[in-house]
Amino acid sequence: MATNTGLARQQTTAEGKIHVYTGDGKGKTTAALGLAIRAIGHGLKVGIIYFDKGGDYYGERHILDKLKNDGIIYKAFGYPRMLGNRFRFDNIPQDLQEAQAAIKQAQEWLKTDLDLLILDEINTAVKTELLNTDDIVDIIKQKPTQLELVLTGRYCPPEVMDLADLITDMKATKHYFSQGLDAREGIEY
Ligand code: ATP
Ligand code: MG
């Protein structure tokens, strides 16, 4: 029996698909966010879980906070990776705990009446050894029929790709980061 999320409206799709947005090009997280906006526009209920994305510098979250009554809930996990204007790439024990907490949250939300669940950067968390491939496979296997599930992040494991219904591989045909640009507020985060 699905638990009610408390979100305002309800409209259930017949059969939810499994999407993977991966690759080294820009647009994975923002594609998922665009889909979330489209979904709530039709009264669907949307949940977003951010893996390994602690910190308060992601611009979209200020807007998501305002959209709670329109059908979006989100939770962010992870210790901040950006310290000052530098990224931290090593894993500290808290990173692993946060990843496990994010998985637990995903499993809880799988039991709710959400129509769309976005697990942002979950694929990347396998590459960075915060999660195992089986953590994602288990989530996919628990997916309720109606739920549309979106898994974003580079380096999607092949086992996850095998289970997906849709894979979009963002290809960095050109990217200004190769010219040494820093991440920009409002564009990259
Ligand atoms: P977006 O969030 O813009 O949709 P994405 O989810 O496809 O992008 P990620 O791999 O999650 O991309 O990277 C987050 C952001 O950081 C992206 O906007 C990406 O273009 C940018 N980025 C990628 N590589 C670098 C880098 N080396 N330095 C700074 N920023 C980078
Ligand atoms: Mg991303």
C-alpha cells in the first residue's frame, strides 16, 4: 500500500519507465529538472533525491523550495564537495554515511505514491565508490509499476543500463571547461 507523500495533487501514469541520463556532456541534471517541471505541470507528484550534493549553492533548490505545494519534494544528501572555489574529490566516512542515507530515502520514497522519482548523481556515486552497482539494481527492482524513475550521472554501470528503458548519453562534443573555465553560478550550479 503506497504511503501518501502529502503533496497536493494526484494523477497516476499507467506504467513508469526507467530513464538513465549519463555521459560527459552537460545537461543530465538539468534535463531531469526540466522533466520534473513538466510533470508537476500535469499534476504529477515528483520526488528528487540528490546524491553526494551537499551544500547550499545549487540555484534550482531555491525554486524547488517554492514548488513544494505544486507537487515536488526533494532531499539533498552529501557533504559539500566545493570548499571555497575548490572541489574535494576524496571520500571521507561521512560521504559514505550520506550515500547510504540517500539510498534509504530512495527506498522509502519507492513505497509512496510518487509518479516520478529522480535520483540525481546516483550513477556517479558508484564510480566514486560511495555506492555499489547493486544498490541501484535493488532500487530498480523495487520500483512500483506506476513510478517513472530517472537516474542521472556520468559513468552509469552497464548493469544499470541493461535495466533501463531509455538511455540518453550526453556527449561533450564541445565544452568550455576544456579551456579551463571555473564552474559558474546559475549555469553549472
Ligand atoms: P547540468 O547540471 O548543468 O545539467 P550535468 O548534470 O550534465 O550538468 P555534471 O557532471 O553533474 O553535469 O556536472 C555538474 C556541472 O558541472 C555541469 O554543469 C557541468 O558542465 C559542470 N562541469 C563539468 N566538468 C567540470 C569541471 N571540470 N569543472 C567545473 N565544472 C564542470
Ligand atoms: Mg549532474
